[in-house]
Amino acid sequence: MNSLKGNLIDVEDIRVIRKFLVKNWLFLLGLPVLGGLIAAFYTHRMPEIYQAEMEILTKANFEIEQNTQSYTGLVQLYKNYADMTNQTRVIKSYDLISATLDKLDFELAYFVSGRIKTTRAERLPYFDINVIRVNPELYHKHIDIQIQDLDTYILSFDFAGEQITRQHSFDKEVNEPEYSLLVSKTSSLNAENLTKIQNLNYEFVVNTRSALVKQYIRNLSIENEEYTSILDIKVKDESQERAKMFLDSLALVYQEFTMETQKLLNKKTTQYIDRQLFKVTEVLDSIEDNLENYKETKSILDLTREEEEFFGQMTLAEKRKVDLELEHESKSSLRNYLLDTEKSEVAPPALYISDDAYLKEALSKLYELQFEKNLKLNQVTDENIKIQRDEKTIEEQRNDILVYIKASQSAIKDKIAEIDKQIQHYEAKIKKIPASERDILNINRRLKVNEELLQFLLEKRANSEIAKAAILPQTRVLVKSRPIGQVGPDTQRYMLLFIGGALILAALISYIRFAMFDRLENVRELKNVTSVPVLGGIPSIEKDLARSLIVNAKKRLNVTESFRAIRTNLQYLNRSKENKVILVSSLHPGEGKTFFSSNLAAIIAKAGKKVLLLDFDLHKPKVHRTAGLDNTLGITSILTNDFTFNQVIQDTEIPELKVIACGPPPPNPSEMVMSEKVGEIITKARKEYDFIVVDTPPILLISDALVLRNLSDIGIFVMNTVMATKAGTRHLEELLEKNQSSNNAIVLNNIKRKTWKYYPYKYGYAYDYGYGYSYTYSTYAEEKSEA
């Protein structure tokens, strides 16, 4: 069948692919199956992972202009999403998760240990464990606990590379160098189920807070519903109940966090007002005492209408002055606060007394910048470029506020100076009043000013208490925590991963085997990898048949047909010489060269040719065994001058086939092969026989074959499918080229029957095996008549 050269896929490519699959099907099928079994076992041993979720509504406002193309709308949208990002960072921050775990008792983890799998348990049914103290080396290690009887239990664990086992009593506090704990048995532990419980193995693990926080941060996922201020919060845990408990606690802690800043601001404002009230109260008490004493001393009853008018005007002026001084003092406190960066993490209480709209807005912006920076610090360090940029923005905002405060204080001083002039004017009017009346007037004025200030502070304090009562969480739980169910392990993912990995590994191993260790299995493959002519192939036969002249005993076997084809193809090599000396060798021992040389000589003899078979394998002679002859006399007998050529020739069951065996193996076989008498033997044989077949040792081990090759006309090298490789054929070509040897051919032996099943007893096999020449009908008819 001709190759389809014009097609995208050549017929030879299909054969290569088929061979690749047939040779490696066990790897390609077995490894993925093994990978699947390993994945199933691996996922079975993995802990079951559950998930719970809840939804929280934050304070972000997504009601923006419908025309989002406008600059204002886009800015608002960006701020909303930035706020949602901030809220997400807050929820996943280390401090918030740690505060959540403060409300839960998750430091101890319980397990039930089975033969194959260790399962997580919510609690241990037969006893409670209270760990008081534990050595840091025991953190995150599994500590085995097994019930010994109704009163004792056994602890075992690995500590500093040593396995420690101790027996303790229930309901008694244990103090050991490595730990202190109290194990209390429950009512479930009784004599009825003791036997069953004694066979159970329990474990517990003491976790550190930092490890737990990192674990829940890693297992916590937060998603923002698009165009809303709703956060969908999910958490994974080995226990479904623990996951739900964690989310419930997280919601409470997060709500407390949103109120914390408001409560702190309200607290600082109240404290500031209380300090001012204390001062004003002290002043009022002092003034009232002075007024009462003065009236008793001077016996003053009342003032005139004109004097009351002056007194009222002066009182109002001093009231305005006190208000301005209080505002000046507040701004001074605010200025000192802004200059003290360590205290400027929270908005100052003076903000709630000042009625300056610009100042309120500027301080709110400063606080927002500080808050955003603190959120980012949960994710990055101070050296981060974003933090440095935020700090620069905060510093610029702080400087702007300080400049504004300085200008405001300057304006306040100017107003106080004007009020002082008014007060001086009224004081001049009052000076005309008698001294006693004037003194009482001044006391009353001071009393009224402080009373109004007291009233002002009391109103502010009442407002602060009202604001405190109105503090509410800025978030609301829309959907309470609820379990989703088991989400891990992802068995399908691990299956695909393991099977895919095993398939890749199998393909890699198969490719390496195919590329580097692939055996040549038929003549076609051998012809594709070598430039040396290929005479044909010999099918695989039983070992017992390989030790005989099978072409004479089994005339209708495929192996006999193959030798006939090789004999036909052999006549096209070295046509220039009438008498032919054929050397047979191989690369390795055990490739079947003796079997081939003996049967080749026999098949040529059966065609009516006089054939002499010479056993020149003086190291391990086998020709006499194949021909069923004696090895007493042979080649070595001639080389040692003990016998002549004609004396050592032996007849066989085929009349035209004669054999000279090796004879007694000599101590120096390689030296004997180099003897001049070897040439005389070949020369004499040429004169008397049509063909001389010379069996020689393997050329990779011994150089005898290369020496004898110079005396032969044709060299045939037998390759066995068990050892035939591409590297072997290249090495053979290099040897032949190095020795400048021509008229060589290769025969492939031991071709498996799976290849020969397509070729029953007939003469049409030459085409299918890629022989160089067809096996003609006339030749077949001639040989059939022989048989």
C-alpha cells in the first residue's frame, strides 16, 4: 500500500500513533485510573468544609444623579464604591476579626479519629476539656485523649520529638510541665457504654489567637451587590454551626464598631462640657456669696431705672465677650489638638460647641482622610506610596485648618477689643452712680453673665445626652446568618486535577519510552530508521523449534516462508561474484544469529545449491546443536594442524548442506581467527561450494566478525525485536562505516505473531513486510516441488 503523501495525515503517521497507543495503553489507562483512586482516597481523608452567609446593609448612599455622565454623579459614584471598599477592609481587618473571636470559644478544636479519616466534632460527647495553660510547642498539635475507665483517661502527644503518654483522673485539675487542664466527664459516660467508648480515639488541638484570626480572614469572602450598599459575607469552616456563630458575632462586633466613633465623640464632648460647668458653678457660688455679704454690709435695697438700663447693656456686652472668649478657647484647644498628631486620630470635642460651618466641614474631611488611611494600614505598611500620599494630603488639610483657626482667633480678638470699648463706655456711665450701688451693680452683672453661661452649657450637655441616646448602628443585618451547606472538599476538581496530572505523567513516560526505549517490531519500522538494506523478517517461534533446522522439519510454517523470501532477496546482493561467502553476526548475544545462519544455509541447500556452514563462533559455538551434529572435530582442529579440511566436514539430513563445527573451544579464540589458515579454509570452500555461510560472534562484544568480514562477500546482521532499537541500528551503521564494509544487510528476528496474523501460508507476504523484492510464483513453485 502506497503512502498517501498528499494527505494531511500519512498512513505511516497512523501506524506510529497506533503503535504508541498499543505499546503504552497500560500507562495511558492505568495511571489516570490510579490517579482517580488516589484523588478519591485523598478527598475522603480531607475535612468537610461548610459555609454560612449573611447580608449587611451599610451606610453608603447610592442615590446619585440619573445622569451618571455628569461630573458630580461620577464623583459620587466613585465615593460610594470607595466607601464600600473601606467597609470591606474594616470587616476583614485583623482587629475586628480578633474582637469577634473574643466573643467565641474557638481556641479548642475537637476531632474523632477513625482508621482512615479524622473527623471534626463540635464537642466531645463524654467529657469537657478546659485548657488552663499549655506550652507553646503544643499549639496546633493533635493531642490524643482516650477513656481508660469511668475514672481515668489517657493523654498522648508528641513533644520535642518524644512521644509522651500520661494517665489522669476525671474532674481533677492536672498540672504538668507541658500543660494544665481540667477534664470533666459528662452524664453520657457510664458503665453501660464504657466498652464501646474505650475503643474510640478522640483528639483536641489548642489554637493560637493569631492563627485563628488569619484562618478566618483567609476563609472570609465579601462581595458587594452591584449598585447597592449591601455586602454579602460568607465564611468557610469545618463546622457548620461554628460558621454561623462566627457570622452572628461578626455582625454584632461590626455594628459596635460603627457606633464606637460616635460614642467616643459624644463622650469627649460631654467631658469637655462638664469641665466648663464645674468652673462656672464655682464662679457662681462665689459671686452669690459676695452679693449676699455685700448687701448685708451696705444695706442696699434697689437701683434706679437708669442704672438698670446701664447695667443691662453692660451685661449683654460682657455676655458677648464671654461667648467670644469661649470660642477663642475652643479654637485654641482645637489648634493644640491638631498640633498633637498622636491625639488627632479622632475628631475633637470642640467641634460640637463651635457653630463655624466651614470649620465643621474641614474637620469632617480631615477625619475621613485619617479614617481611610487607618483602613489602608490594615493592608499595607507605612512605607507604602499610597500611605505616604495620604499623609501628605492629611498634612495639607491640617495646615489649612490651622491657618483658618489663626485667622478666626485674630478676628475674635478684634471683636473682643470692640466689646471692651463698649464695656468701658458703660463703666464710665456707671461711675456716676454712688460707690455702694456701683459695687452691687457689678456683682449683679457678673452673676447674670455666669448664669447665662451656665444655662448655655446645660443646654449643650442636654443636647449631648440626647445625641448619645440617638446613637444607632450605621449598618443593619438584612439577612441573618444561615448555613449554605457543604462546599468542600471539591471532589470533582481534585478528580480532574489528579486524573489530568496522571494522564500528563503517563503521556510523558510513554513518550520517553517510545522515543528512547522503543523497540523495532517489524521490517517496515526497521527500514524507516536505517540505510542498510533489510532482507526481511523472521516471525517469533517457540524456543524448542529455534534449536533445529526448522525449514526442513516444518516446511509449511510462516518462518519457513520467511527464509525462502530472504533467500530470494539475497540473490540481488553482490551479483558480481558467482560464489558467495555469507557472514552472519549480530550486535548482542541471544539475537538468534546461529538459528538464522543454520536455517539460511539449509534453505539455500534445499534449492539445490551446495552449501557449507562454518561455525566461527569459537567462544560459544552452537551450530552443531542446531544441526544435530558432533562438536568433536571442527574449525579449531584445522587451525591447530590436527586434521585436514575434508576430515572435519560433517553431513546433515539435507544432502546439499555440509557443516564444519567449531570443534573444541580454544583458550585463545580471537587470536586463532586472525590465523592465515582461516583464509585458506575460506578459499578452499569457495572452490568446492556454491555458498559458504559463516556463523560469527556478536560484534559489540568481540571483533572476530569484523576480521572475518574482510574474507566474506556479504554481511548479514541479525537484530532481535527484543533488543532492536533505533540507537542500535545507528551504532551498527557507524561500525560498518568505520570498517569501510559494503554489501551488508539486516534481518529482523522474533517478529511477534500479532504482526504476522495478517499473512497466512501464502507467498504474498513480501509486499506487506516491505521486502525489497517480490517472492515470485516460479520460485515458490520450484520450492514446493522440492518439499
